[in-house]
Amino acid sequence: MTTSLYLLHGEDSFRKSEYIKNLKKEVLVNSDENLNFDRVDGEKDDLDTLQDIIERSPFLGDRRLILIEKAPFFGGKCEERVLKYLESYMDNPISTNIILFVVDKVDKRSRLFKKIKKSGEVIELNNPRSYEVESIVREKISSLGLSFKKDAVNLLIQNTNGNLGVIEQELNKLSAVAEEDTVITKDTVEKYVSSTVESNIFKFVDKLGDNDIEPALKQLNDLLLLEPVPRVYFMVCRQFRLLNKAKMLVQDGCSQAEISKKLKVPGFVAQKLMIQSKKFSLEELNSKMIELGELDYTLKTSGTFDQKYILEKVVIKK
């Protein structure tokens, strides 16, 4: 290993978890994990605890791995004496003690970020773009020795809303049920992979756009079995707001990548919004948003049973 200091940051919790697992295997290949792996809470553990763990020697092994999570040292609130200790340590780190700082956000102007960038290695893992999600999923499929039809991969990503952590769990499930040399089809995914609430919202609005009232009502009631009325109402409102914005952006000639950036959604979500927005006119979307806005007070002042009926009546109205 070229360094003993690592900073892992970004929004992609799945790939960060994968990185941690791989680094643990590499560092502790000749060491007992129970003896030479420590997990530190960067927000709660004090300087004395931090210093004791960081400077402890390996026991019955070549190296130690110290995982420091929620690390506030790179732009968050942190005591000055802790920053000074870490700055001093980074000037002369213990080569057998591998330290991995993990945090979601960093301030690249902070002095400790500049220090570790110079003395160690910085890895940034943000949420992948839509085309990257498919590539990552296909790599995982290959590593599990599975074979998928293309439409089955697409449905897996759609049903899990592109959440790589959920996708890994579903792939492990499919690996357990699939027979050897079997190609997994769309039907297999539909049978074994549960849809996320977000994915079901898309399906529900699709039915509305097709004016399929009965299937739309069934989809809505399936959602209400999983989530309370206020939560479903909020998500339906959000979906129509996104559709309204996507519709206007499409009319302005924006590309999928531009819509993804402007709406701050993953690329595959932007693609689905572009397709779905074609099922509604701008007038229909504006009208639906007004109706949903007026529904807010009614829902808050009605009983639980009435909430369900009111939501069905207003949302289904085309």
C-alpha cells in the first residue's frame, strides 16, 4: 500500500460500503480482524479515545485498520485541539496503522482536507449516473455467475429505483432461487423483486396518464397498504411537480442529461419523467397540481377513512 491515510467521501453509500469491505480484506489479510480492526465514531469519541486507537500497535498481525466514520474533521464542527493532533499525526503517520476516514460531505478548502490530499489518498464516490448504474449492476451480475436478459436488468433497476444497496440484496435473492445456467427473465424479476414505493408511484401515474382508472385505483390502494395517506399524498404531489417541470424542459429542448441536472434526479429517473410527461398536456399537469394543492387542508382536517376516499376521488379525476 502506498499510504496509510485514506479519506472516503461522497453520497454513494453502496460503493463506499464496497470500498470499506475491500480495503478491510487487503489490510487484514495477515491479521485477526477481532484484534486489529477498530471502528470510531468521529462525532462522539473524544481526543483521548481517538489518540489511543490511532496509535495502538498491531497485535498478532502485520497491520491494523481504523475506520473513523462521521468524520467532522474536513469542514464540519470540530475542536481545534483534535484538528491540531490529526494535522501533526498526518505529518508522521504510523505505517502499520491504516486509517480510513469516512464522511458524506467535505469542505475541500478546509486545512485537514488539504493535508490528507497531500499526505494520503482521497476517494470521492458520488451517486452514479444512469448509464453507470447499469454497468455496475452488470458487473455484480457477472460476479455472482448470473445471466440476465436486458429487459430483466432494466426492470430490476426500475423496481429498486436504482438503489445499488437494494439491488445487491435482490441479486443475492435471485442468485439463491435461480437454477444453474438459467437465464433470468423479466418474468423472474417481476415474481421475486419487490418494487420500491418510488417505483410504484411511477407505475400509478403511468396508469393515470393512460386513463386506466381501475388499474390506477388498484395501484393507489397497493401504495396505501405500504404507506400512510399523507406520505402517499406527498409523493404523488412531488411526482406531478417533477412531471410539470420535465414537460416544460422538454418543450424548451432540454436533453435527458440537462433535465437530470436541473431537477437533481438520477439520469434514469429523468428518462422516465420525459416518457411519462408525454402522457399529459401541460394544462392537465397544472390542473392536477392545483387540485392536489387544494387537497392539503382537506386531508389534514378529515378522519383516516375519509382521507383515503378523498385521495382516491381527487387523484383519479382526469
